[in-house]
Amino acid sequence: METVTCVIPREDYFLELWFNTGEHRLFDARPYLECGVFTQLKNVALFKQAFISLDTVCWPNDLDIAPETLYDRSTPA
């Protein structure tokens, strides 16, 4: 299974991701900004606080996205 090793949140609600496979990919988080707890991420300051924990991307307030979702729904950078 792919795991996230590095994340850089970008201004445009994209996440620049690196995976344990060596792949560098881009994830568009905009579709998630209208869904449940992820609406909090509309706050750019919060979105930019993305960090890696337990092999995936997390934010304060116990927000995270499964690594398989990040991989499957991202595109090569």
C-alpha cells in the first residue's frame, strides 16, 4: 500500500504529495471542501497546516484523508 512521506499544501487547495513509492503527485482537495468536517479546510490557514502522521495527511481537529484516497485521486506532478 502507498503511504504519504511528504506533503506541501498549496494556495489553490492542492496538496503536493510524495509517496513511499517515490512518486510525486498532486491531489485536488477542492471537491472535499463541501463535505462534512472537511468544510473547515476552506480556511486557508488551517489547510496550510497539513502534516504527515500515520502515513497520511492530517490537519488539526482530527482531520485526515486516507492514503489510498490521496493516491487514487491524485495525478502525477
